[in-house]
Amino acid sequence: MAKGKESGLEELFKEIEDILAKMEDKDISLERSFLLYEEGMKKLKRCSEKIDQVEKKMLVISEQGTLEEF
């Protein structure tokens, strides 16, 4: 991911999938699994925030059916 560029939901989901695959490795150390878990939880939080933003925008649809900026 490039610096200064925010990941989209699809990218975040892919990154979470990659983290899960790494955590499934039977030879992973406990310390590494905790670090991956923490990283995954941060990405899940970002996903949740992005979804909340979209939901809020959808609730601000005007009577004409256009999306109003807030």
C-alpha cells in the first residue's frame, strides 16, 4: 500500500485474508500471532469506520434522490 493512500474496503478485506492465512501457519510463534491479531483488528476497525461513513451518506439522500455532501 502506498503511503498517504487510504485502502478501500476490498483492499482491507484482502489484507485481512492475508493475515488470517499467516495466522493459520502451524509454525507461527505466539508473539507473531499476537502481532498479526492486533494488525487484523486495526484493519477490521477501519472497515467498520468506512462502512459507517457510507451508511451515514446514504441516510443523507435528499428528496430528489441525490447524495448531499455534509
